[in-house]
Amino acid sequence: MVIVPTLLSTVMNEGAKIPLIGCIAQFYLFGATEALQSFLLSVMSYDRYLAICNPLRYSSLMSHRVCVKLIAISWLLALSVTPVAQIAVATQEFCNQNTINHFFCDLFPLLELSCSDTSLAHILIFLSSVPAVLFPFSLIIGSYICIAHEILKIVSSIGRQKAFSTCSSHLAVVSIFYGTLIVTFVVPTRNQSENTRKLLSLLYTVVTPFINPMIYSLKSADMKNALKNIIQ
């Protein structure tokens, strides 16, 4: 809802106009939703950890009340961490150049339009990415290390396959989401062409949310039967 309207307008009209305040607002909403997805993926990894490593106490440890609290905390963290990056971008001076070579107001394209020193903005953005991306990603890695250790203890191959299928969908989404984020923001921008940057941005802003329902529903028997009927 944040990215697609601007994307469609840009494609249909071969460009789109957006005021500076609208651009900053879009960047904030985009950052908040990306941070929220990062936090929710870490919550889901904790859920998978409890389901595999502590199955007997899963119902009590991951009750409906606990799920609601974890979701609320994720929302609060996402909305409170994002303003740091927004302030860093909003305080930049933008001179005559006002054309963004992108399909939405992303971080690096905005900073490239600035005619002031962006070193402080890069530092603030990096500091805000630590709680928003690095901590959740570290929690996910730690959870899956424990999950892998627990799966290796299972003697039967059927039991291992069943345990792995419990977290396969989540692992697929994590790989796509963090894989594109790491390539986009860790690899220096000078090593990326404009088309490559747009393609990577398209993956984690549009493609990942689009395929999430399909990935998570692949274990559904109805979905499997529907796919078989389409293939046949």
C-alpha cells in the first residue's frame, strides 16, 4: 500500500510527481513496514524454536495473549526506530536536482539528491538499522542454530523431515527478505547499477509481500490439490 500506488503511477505515466513532504512520509512508512516485517520474522523464528525445541510447553509459552503482546511490541519498536532515519533524510539540503531515479522514495536515491554532507546521515541510519535489522536477524540465526541442533537429535528421517517442514516456509521468506536487504544496503552502491538497485528494491518491497501468502500456504492440502489440478 505504501509503494505499489507510486510504482503503478510511475509505470503508467512514465514518471510521477510527489511533494517533498509526501516523499519523506512515504520513506517513513516504508521504513516502518520494513522494520515491522523484520521484527515479525524474528517473532516467528522464536515461535518455530518453541514448537520444535519445547513442544510440550508450546501452548502455554505461545498463547494467544503472548502472540498479541509480541505483535504489539513489534509495532511499537518499528514505529519508534524508524524516525531516526527519517530525521536524517529530512534535515538534508536539497538543491536544484529534484528527480529521483527510482520508483519510490528510497534511502540512497534521496541522499544522492542532497547537496549537503551526508556522512552524519549515513551514521544515524546505520545506528538505527542495528535494532531494526541486525538484532532481529541475529535472533533468527540463533533460533535456527538451536532448531538445527534439535533436528539432528531426531533419529528417524521422517521425524527430521517433519520437523524441518515446520519451519521451511518461514526460512524461505527470511532468505528472500534478508538476502535482498543485505545485497542492497551492505554492498556499496557504486558497485550496483541503477537497474540492479531497482530490481533488488522491487524484490523486497513488492515481490516478497506478494509471494508470502503463497509460500505459507504451500503446506495446505487444498493448495497442493489446486496446484496439481493447474499443472495437470
